[in-house]
Amino acid sequence: MSSSTGKRHDGNHVILHILKGQSRISGYLVVLFLLGLWEVLSRLVTEYQFFFPPVSAIAQTFAASLGTPRQLQNILISLMRFFLGYSIGILVGIILGVLMGSWRFAYALLKPLIELLRPLPAVALIPIALLFFGLDTRLNVAVIVWGAMWPVLINTVDAVHGVDPILVQTGRVLGLGPWSIVRKIIVPSSLPFILSGLRVSLSIAWIFVVITEMVVSDNGLGFFILDAERALEVKEMFAGLFTITILGYLLNRLFLYSERRILGWHVRLANLAALQR
């Protein structure tokens, strides 16, 4: 009986992997089709070729730019700002979210302030950040922190509120203190939803890296794109856009890989549920 069950589970995993592979290949084919369409239209409609160069020309410029010290420095600077702002933002969001979700007084105290500040666009904070930090990397990081913090905070509060009270009561019966309950029960139970917020925050943080570099920086990928546009270096501008797109994709893939490593059990359950639908 157990061997037949194991074979059935193995068969389900094989089917799931095949379906995922087909879906991923279809998605890549759509991207290749759109790039090919861009290439053809650019070469056919020559009067607009300056503003929309062929993809092949952009790819050549992109490859050439990766070999220059200036572009490598821009990439490293943008990634440094991203990791700093993203790390601080999600840390603040998780700490505040767990505090508000598990302590009613903190929730009642901070909820009105959160609802007041949450709709405030991070870009609107740039003039205030300028007063405190000047034209410095700290300004970029502060804006990224503000933008990345909210999805994690909201998801964490909702996730902690959704923890089964029976689990918490069982922990108290077993003699666990408040910190142990948070560490051993609340955080593990909330982790899938917290990670969903982390993934949303990752995209937001990368967006604000580019925006702040365009507005207030003299280096980084955002500045490179804007500087190329001002100099009418259109192929260089599109090469910069390709760079931030590819890096954003790679950051997302890295996050998904880490999520599968952390939540292997949850991913397997979700996959089985998807097969049963």
C-alpha cells in the first residue's frame, strides 16, 4: 500500500514538473516573439529607427557596456543600494508586523499612524530626505526602505492575526514564554504569508532604486539611463533598460529559489493541491 502511494506521489511530481516546464517555455517563447517583432518593425519602419533601434543593435550595445568599468560600477552601486534598502525595509516591516499582530496594545497604538502614512508615496519623501541626508546614498536607501517596508508590514500583521489561537494556547500550556511563542509558533506559522510580502517588496525596492537614481544621483543604473536619454544615446538608454530588466528578473529568480529552500514543505503541499483541482 505504501509503495503504491509513493509511486502515485512520484507520478504527481513528474506531471507537475512537466506542466511547469511547458508553462515556462511558453512564457519564454512569448518574450522571444515580442523581441523578434520589435526587430522586424524597427527595420521595416526606418523613419522611427533612431528612437526604436533594432533589438540586435541594442544587444550589441548591451554586451559592449558590460565590459566597461563605468557600467560595472553602476551595476554594483545599484545592487548595493538595493540590498541595503531592501534588507532594512523588510527587517523593520517584520518586526513591526509581528509586534502589531501579536500585541493588541501595539496594534491599537500604531494602526492609525500606519493607515495615515501608508498611502504616502515614497517619492514624495525625497525633498524631506534631501534635508536630512543631502545628495548621498543614504537618501536612496531611506526612500527604498520606506517603499519596501509596507507590503511586508501589512502581510506580517495579517499573517500573525491568522495564526490558529489553539497553537498559541498549546504553547502556553507547554510552558513557552512570549518570546518562545513568537519564535517557535507565530513566525513559522506566518512565514508563507510573510514571504509573499517579501516578494512584493523586492520588486518595489528595485523600482525605487532606479527612480531615486534618476532623480537625485550621479551614478547607478537609473542615472545611466537618464544620462543616455539626455545625450540622445538611444541604444545606450535601451541597453540600460535591458540591464535593469535582467537584473530584476535574476533577483526574483534568486528569491523564488530561496523561498523553495525555506518553504519546501509548503511548496509541496501547494503543488499537490494544484494537481487535485
